[in-house]
Amino acid sequence: MSLILFAFSQTQVFGRSVYDPSAEEAYISLEGTTATFAGSISDLNVTKFLDSVEGRVVETLVVASGGGEINAGMRLGEWVFDNQADVVVETMCMSSCANYVFTAGRRKIIRANAIVGWHGNALQNKGMTDADVRAEIIQAYDQLDEQARNKLDLEVLLAQGIQQLREYMENSKANQARFFEKIDVDEYICRVGNEEYGVRSFFLLSVEDMAKFGVRDVLAPDDYELTDLEPYRRMGKSVEFVRLTNSEKP
């Protein structure tokens, strides 16, 4: 099970070639003390990355990712934090990349026209529900031919799916609590735009507002909040900046 991924299929943004942040098989490289991870954050991709950098000195991680599985994101983020690596965002760092990789960096560098976007975490109010799981399982079941359906007990499948979701979310919440305590960041940064400002999808924060949650040492263009978001919106994704109205975080 995983949170909904933020996946961009295009590899051309702003008229120039970029890493594909949604690639199922991540692009991974290591040149000197700089590593690159571009693609979906999956267990397999993170394992490949960690294997490739084992025993090597890495000072900088260049990342381009639309997100992925939350526990895999925490594994990658913990490596970033333990190695005190700088994180450089190329194009985008969204969802679990923003939650767990960007926040863990020693310095966080957002390149021109790149964005960092959140849309919830393991504690979000509107996560996947038992009803969502039931609907997905029933839909998949209905697509099977009659012979295949006759071999399955739908009620057993539903019970197993719901139980697996509950166990997954409880484990993820426990892992997340330990992770954010370790890196000394308030996890609410991942949810504030959705739960306090009504953003239905991805929200972006100013460098000043990031600092209110403990995400410091962020280097971004002076006009970061004026970044042109239309290329992302044309891809069918809702992305917007949120400016916290209070001097303190909610």
C-alpha cells in the first residue's frame, strides 16, 4: 500500500531536458561526492541507491522525484540525515520526497524553477479509509472473469485488505514519529496546507514558513514564491503556494 503518488510523465519542463521525476526505475548516479536520485521513491529504488553509495563519501544528493512509498522515503531521508548530506532539488521534490528527503538535508537547495510540494503524510486527516480499500478490491474483483471470481472469497479478500491497510498505517505512523523526532522537524509541515488552508492537492511554502516547522538552512531563488507553476498545472496537477497567516505555525 502507498499514498497516492505525484507522477509526471513528461521529461521536458520549461523547454529544457530534465530528469524524469516519475520514472519507475530511478536514475541513480555517483560522481565524486555528489549522488543523484531521479524517479519514484520505491523500496527497490532506495535499496539500489543505498547499495550504490555504501562505503562512499557523499556530500550532496541531487534529487528529482514526484514521491513514492512513505517508508521508503523515510529510509532515504534517514540516510541523508545520517550522512549530513546537502539536498539539491532539480525540477521537483514532492510528496514523500518533500516529507522525508528534503527535510532531512543539512542544507536544502531549491534550484531555479524547481519546486518542493507537500500534500499530507501518515497522520493526514483524509487518508485512505476502509471504504476506499473496499472499493478498490471490489473493482478489481469485478474485472476478473467468472471462473477466477468463483475461486475467491470476496469477503475474505476485503477483510485481509482492510487489515493490511490498518497495519501498514500504524507501522508507518510509528516510523514517522521516530523519523521526525530524529531530524527535529515538526511533521505538521506536511499537512498544514491541506488541513488549515483547504488545499486539496499539493501546496508549496516560502523559505520563511518552512523555518517555522524546523526546516532551516534552505537556499532558494529570491523570487521562489513567484515560480511559474503553469507547466505543472498543464500536466493536470493542482499546485499552489500557501502563505501562513500567523507569525507562528498553527
